[in-house]
Amino acid sequence: MDIKKIGLLGGRGYVGQEIIALLLHHNYLNITSIFSSSKVGEPVKLGIDSTMLYQDLSLNNIVLGDEDAYILALPNSQAKKYVDLIEHHNPKAIIVDLSADHRFDDAWEYRVPELSEQVQSNRISNPGCYASAMQFMLAPLVNILKGSVNLFGVSGYSGAGASPNERNDLEALKDNILPYSLISHLHEREAKVHSYQDLLFTPHVGNFFRGIMMTGNFILLEPMSSDEIYNLFAEYYDSKQLICIQQELPKLQDVQNTSNVIIGGFAVDQEIKRLTFCCSLDNLLKGAATQTVQNLNSAFGWEDNIGIIQS
């Protein structure tokens, strides 16, 4: 396999730093340029040669090179102007957008790696962190559910980004949990469009840095035992190396700083056919950076997990 050159637009934030760390250990993806608005001229850390400096991200000063692909790790609503710039510079370049800007755009390929076929486009929209967890829970169930699904998610405060705000204010979070966007959260819409329409989601921020714990309540069409549900999930994800199905409830500590997803704790109320279980993943890795690398791998025609699962 030929080594591919990668440019990262938005390297300062938490996700950008995780992408850099993953690419450092990838044998075939070589990060050759990193752009930032706030760290221009500063050396890039995380083990990269100190001669690599953050380049200017501003539209008036950005200088693109001969990269084969670009990763956009930018805030929502910022991607389009950089997409236009890249397309003018090199229309054949692969673009992976981590923002929500193209998740509902049919011209872009929305891809959750474990739930999707090989990438067919050079314009790829990465899924959101909460939306990923919801879809991992829903995918094996969509044909055996009745009525509304209710999902309750708690994320670490890194999900609120590195810029100071109420949801990453440690004083506000002390001995606390903060509900927010209780109606029409963007990831609720995302999961509805790409997985299951009759869905309600309530997000919260907890007093920990990273990770997501999602609890779902589902009504089954027909009675099933918890063992049957476990077997259904185990078979569905049998070939997916990053997804672990277990009988026990997942623990957040077991997924933090990993690319793994843990789904478990299956419980069924037979009288009303109610199914409840949990899913945990690291919002910065499997919820963002890991899926970026998986989608780049697929776009280049490689297996998803190259550079993620070390041989």
C-alpha cells in the first residue's frame, strides 16, 4: 500500500489531538500539515518531529499542499468554506468532515464504519459521538421494535469542546450533572435520519473528562429473553473487532482512552416487552477520531481498522 499524505484542519482541539496521536502510529497515513487558528507557528506536540509547526487556518492565509486527503475537525457551520477551498485546490482529494455540516447532505457519504459498506465517495461525513452510540444500540433491533425508543446519554465534558463554556466549566460541574438540549438535539435528528425515526434522546454532561454512557429503553414487537437479545447482538457484531457484547453492564472506565465500544446489561420486562441496556464508548476516540481513521482507510480501499488495531 502506498503511503498517503494527510492534512488536518483544526488540530488544536481535543479531537484533533486524538487524530494526530492515531496517525502517528499508522504505517500508511502520514500527517504532513496541521492547521490551527490559535496556535500558528507553534510546534506540534504528541511526539511529532518538533520541526512541524501549526500552519495558519485563516482563509486568507491558508496554504494547501499536495495532500491526498484532508480531515476537517472544525466547529459546526465552518466546514463549507474550507471544502470549497480544497475542491478548488484539488478536487480529487478525499475529505472527511467531522462536523455536522454534511450529515444530512446526500452528496456526501455518511458512514458509521461497523454499520456500513466500503466507502464509495471522496466526500465522507463522520457520525457524531452520541449518534454513533445510539446507532450501535439500534442497528440489530430496528426490525423487531414497536413504537418510541427513549435514550438517555451522559458524556464527559470534553464533548463540549476546549473553548470555555457552561458545559465544560468544572465549577458548574462540581458534584453535578448538567442536562442540555432536551428537545431536538442535533444527534437525535442524526439517529432518526440514519437509523430509527421514532426516537427520543436526552443528553447530559457529567463531571468526568471523556466517555459516553448511553441507556436505552425499547419496546419489542414480540417477547424475547435477555439471553436471546444478547445472542442477537453477539451474532450481529461477531466480525466487528472494536465492538464488545457482554452480559454485564458496561463500565465507562473500560472504554476511556480506547477505540472500543461495549454494549451490555441486557434486561427484559416480559410483561410489557420492555428491553433496557447500555452502550459505552470514548467520545473523543470511537465517537470521533477513530471513525475518522476508519473512514480514511476505507476511502483508500483498505480494511477499516488498519493503524487502529496493532498487529
